[in-house]
Amino acid sequence: MSEFQETIETLLREGKTIHIDGEWNQAMSTISLVDPANPPSTTGQLAAGSPVHVDKAYEAASDARADWASTPAQTRSDVLRVAADLLESEAEFASRRLTLDMGKAIRDASAEVARGVAILRYYAGEVLQASGEVYPSVDPSTTLQTIEEPVGTVALITPWNFPVAIPLWKMAPALVFGNTVVWKPASDAGGSAVLLVELLLRAGLPDGVLNLVTGSGGDLSESLTSASALKALSFTGSGGTGMSIQRALSDRTVKLQLELGGKNPAIVLADADLEDAAVQICRGAMFSTGQRCTATSRVFVERPVVDEFTSLLTREVNSLKTGDPLDPETDVGPAASRAQFDTVSEYIELARGEEATFLTGEEQPGDADGLYIKPVVLTGLDPSSRLLTEEIFGPVLCLVPVDGGLDQMVERANDTEFGLSSALFTSNLKNAMRFSRLSESGVVHVNRETAGVEPHVPFGGLKGSSNANREQGTAARRFFTNTKTVYIRTP
């Protein structure tokens, strides 16, 4: 075990998971980290932070703000580059820690850690790109230009389902563009949060620039949003919590970025490569145990190919291995927590009550077998069923046969409060272009699963899935900086 790994294990064993101004701290009480694959076994302890810890974190971030903002961009870039190298060298350990946090199959966890490395390297390069613009002025003696400056102190609130990728796609741009950070992760992702902070400290991040407060979101939400030092907040999580944050900040000029979930549709036309579509939709729906905001939740299939596609899809889903997430052969690990297991189980029972047809997954493991849920494919649902309208966040896919062409199928697909990601499977370019315009989602895929995004392009949804501020790519630069217009006259 490396010295880095020993440090992480010690911090989690001792419950020293609050990091403020360069120091790891404990709290009066702790939260146990439960192994989703082996409940009630624990994998560490989190400090249950209080509003006092949040206040101290904001104070440290405020004190460090000016020095970090004036640090050369190349130096900030170097911190991210070193962090990327460290994460890459500790990839196996980080992947295992991620799996112990939330049960993600180790194959998917390894891919997420690799994505984290890519995110760090992307933003290390992005901060060195051209910044600002020069404009002509009506006054020949005036130079007119814009410059970008850090927003200031920002808060990041992140979920449990991507314990490495989502924090890094917020944290990396926030830090590299000169902001200081107060970070509140989901408790179920606490082990990975400690790992990422220690990683960035070892990469050379100065004290006070990144501050971590672990604990209950309910206990900390008011202090996180009420701090006078807060200039921007980025949140990924449930719609209800996101709306509460928006209301809390409604009378302030704090920048706000919200990612709130999805009910993502896929459409399969009769001219599609049905075998490929079945593979893509199976992956999009079931990998990561369906616990992705971009997971495929509904598939609308053109009536003439329903039987053939259903056969191909059920074959793919039935071939998935559900089990120990640390087994490299596992495709679907456990639900991330007892609460999530219970939520998904309630939806499965709802399907039974509505007499839906189970194409797969009718027989489920019992509680004694842990938090495992076998992938479920349903059909025969009423259009008003909650299974077709609510985000389940588990390995449950609803198949809906549709009469009519593309426009009718898109109308069905758009019939939801969400608008994050969508997919169309077709061999017709005209249909692909029309779908990209008609789909009411912020991310559109053609002949690809609904899940999966790249770090250099904007990410975000429409309707109830997001607010207007996009994440990743140059959109992250715009969110984490302010534009200043400068007039310089030389008499």
C-alpha cells in the first residue's frame, strides 16, 4: 500500500474528513460508510460537519481568494496536470474506493477514474487558451477589450452516483480559473471526496483554496447558501433540492448552475440497425445499475419492428451479470444504498400492481441477498403510469410500441417534465437531423446510448432537468469567470 493510500485509509478510519484551510478535522459525531455490496459492513467513517464548519470553510476560502486569483494561470494549470498524473498512478485504488462508496461495477468505476484524469488534463490546457477579446472603438485613441476574472468563492454540491467525474468537472474549472471552493459531497460518496482533496493537496494546491465539509445536506444547506462570501454555486442532484437552493438564492446575485435529473427516451425506427440499437439501449439503461441522470429510461419502438427489437433487447439484458461489483466480469452492481434499493423496489412493486408485462427481471433477489436489483424491462404500461413519467434511478427500462412515424414518436418522447438526454436509432440522415431539432433535450444522440458525455463540450438539459448555465467545456469557463470590459485611452 502506497503512502497516499495509507493516508486515505487512516483519514476514513479516524473520521477526519473535514478539510479546512489545509487541515483535516474530525467532528463531534460521524456517519458510517456502508459497503453497498455487503451491508451492514462499513468502509470508513465521515465527520458529520455542522454549520460552524461551513462558516469556517467560507472564511478560509475568502482569505485564500486574492492570492489564488493572482496566481499565474500556468501555475494553476500545473496543479491540475500533477493531480491528473497522481490520479492515474493511483487509478486502481481510486476505482476500488469508488466502488466501495456506491457499488458501481469495477469496470465502470475504472472508466470513471480514467474520465477524471481526462477532465483534469483538459482544464489544465483550457486555462492556457486565449482569453478575452479586443474590439474596435469609435475613438481611435481608445483600446477596447474584455478580460476574464475569477468569480470568487464558489460552493459545489455533488451527488453520489459519479463520485469522481462530477466533482472534478465542477472542481477542475472552478480552481483552474482562479476561484476558491467550499465543497459538500453526498455522504455516500465521502470516501472518494477525501481521496480527491488529498490528491489535489499533494499536487500543490495552497491551503484554503479547496475546503471540504462532509455531513448531512439537510443540516448544512442553509449555511451553504447563506454565506455572504458565496459568489457562485454549482449543484447536481434532485429537482426538489435544486429548487430549494434556487429559492434560497432568489434575492441575491449569486451565479447558479443546476443539474436536476432526467427521464431519458430512446426512439427506435424501423430502418435502424436493431441489433446495435439493442446493445446501446441495454448499456444506456442498465450500466452503473441505472443510477445515471442520463440513463435510458424509456424506449419507443416503431410498431413493425417491436417483436424483433424486443427479442434482441431481452437477450442483451438477460446476458448481463449482476453481482459483486469488485468482480471484473460484473455488469450490474448493487444499488448505492438501502434508501435507493427501497425506492427502486417500490417502483418494481408498482409495475406489478399495474399488471405491467415483465420482459426481464420479474424474479428479484430478496433482502437477504443484499442491495442487488436484477435489470427490469417492462411493457404494457398505461401512458399516465408513474413508471413512464418519474425518474426511477435504477435498472428499470420501459418499452413502448408506437404506431406512426418519427413525429408521433418524438411527441411521446417529449411528454415529460425532464429534458436532459435523448437518442434516436435510424439509418436515415433526414430523420437524424429532424430529431436533433424536435427533441426537447439538452443532449441529443443518434445511434448512441443516452448516457455518456465528453469533457470539452457543454453539458446540460432543458425544461426541468437544468437551468440555463451549462457545465463542461468552454461553458464552464463562462460560469466560473466574470467578464470585465476595459476602455484604455491614450491621449
